Amino acid sequence: MTEKRRALVTGAASGIGRAIAERLDEAGHDVLSVDLASAADGPGVAFEADLTTPEGNRDSVAEAVVRFGGLDLLVPCAGFQHVASVAEFPEERWDSLIGVLLTSPFLLAKYAWPHLEEAGNGQVIVIASVHGLVASPFKAGYVSAKHGVVGLTKVLALEGAEYGIRAVALCPGYVRTPLVEGQIPAQAAAHGMDEDSVLKEVILAPHAVKELIEPSEVADAVDFLLTPAGRTITGVALPMDMGWSAR
Ligand code: NAD
């Protein structure tokens, strides 16, 4: 096992965050699983917070520090998507996308910073997206926030270097989560295609490799970054996108 960490994972009630929190918990790390919904049946210690508010972020960090006596690892993963044209994009959805995908990682890092410094080997692993590197139409809020969080990650890495703090933004393509799987039947009906064809030809059109990524594979990447082999990787946006951003 890698050195024991005291971790805070957001979005831990579902999908990728849940897979990461479970993996960390199974490996014997301390895990605070933060989400809107109670993740009471989920991994580690569940904590309910709305990460679009400053208190939600401050209280989450404070809870981890009280429970575990410090904080070594921050994994901001909470998020959602909103699909609409720029002209139609609801302004309150823009604000909440920026709030949860960009401001929350900033506030978590800000509040956790003294504890990460104290740890001496602190890490921030942001679950960004290939949409932190490239754009798609109708996703103005999401793409803007994800590009922003890639920039934030680079600043954290530069400011953290002298304290042994490293920061990485993982950038997955399409991951098999309820959000993505839930779109398949409707897209199949809309395109008059079977579900397998709609997955490969419509949803996975930007992937060079026409396969979904598993949430456990994102947890694998987090695992790797925690090992000594991941030591050199900081200040980068790491694509794990089945060749999407190669185009
Ligand atoms: P998911 O919907 O399964 O999980 C997201 C979790 O975030 C939910 O449990 C939700 O309750 C929580 N959340 C949302 N708003 C919150 C708030 N204000 N406060 C606290 N918690 C909140 O989604 P997922 O697919 O696992 O996505 C997780 C992260 O991975 C997101 O940041 C997403 O952008 C990113 N991502 C997903 C994919 C994909 O294909 N699924 C690809 C690349 C990146």
C-alpha cells in the first residue's frame, strides 16, 4: 500500500467520485466522502455539503481535519453538465457550473492549503475533463469551468512546489456513469439506431478508441499518482481520453 493519506473526495456519492473514494477507503486511507446527497452507504465518512457555497467548502475541509487530524489529499470531483446553446444558456446554470466545477476546487484548496503544507507531501488531484483541453458546442458553462480548473491546477502546482504539494488535473473522455449511460436509450430512439451503434457512432464519435472509460480506470490513475512512480507529475492536465484530444 502507498503511504496512508487523509483524503477529501467530493461528488463521492456517485460515479467517478464514488469509485475513487471506494478505492481509497479499501486501500486503508482515511476518506471524507462529500456530496449533496448523503453518501451514508458510501465509502469512508459521509459528509453532506453544497459545494456551490463558501460554507459548504469550508465546512468540508474543517470536518476532514477534525476527523483525521489533518489533510494530505484533495480530490475535487463533484459536478454536473448543462447542454444549451450560448443564446439559450440559463445564467443561473452558468453560475452553478462555475461554482461547483471551478470555485469549489479553488475554495477547497484555499482552506486546505495550510494542512497540505503541514503534511509536506500534499496532493490535489482534480477530476477535470477532456473538456478542460478541447471544446464541444452547447457546453459553454462546463467547457469554460473545466478550462479554468486546468489553469487553477497549474497555479496550485507552482505555488505548492516549495511545500511538497503537487497538483494534477485528470482529463477523462466519456466515462461509464449514470449520466452517460442514461443518454443512450434516448439518443438511440432519436437517431433510429440500436444502442450499441449510437454509443460508438454518436456518443463516442470524438473518441479515437470507441470505448467508454470505466470509473475504476479513473481511480487507477489516482492510485498511480499516489505512488512514488507518480512523483514527477505535477502542474499538468493529464488526458485519459481514448485519443479524443489527439485530433
Ligand atoms: P455523477 O453525476 O455520477 O456524480 C457527480 C456527483 O457530484 C453527484 O453525486 C452530485 O450529487 C455531486 N454534486 C453535484 N453538484 C454538487 C454540489 N453543488 N455540491 C456537492 N456535490 C455535488 O457524475 P460523474 O460522471 O461521476 O462526474 C464526476 C466528475 O467527473 C465531474 O466533475 C465531471 O465533470 C467529471 N467528468 C465526467 C465524465 C463522464 O463522462 N462521466 C468525463 C470527464 C469528466
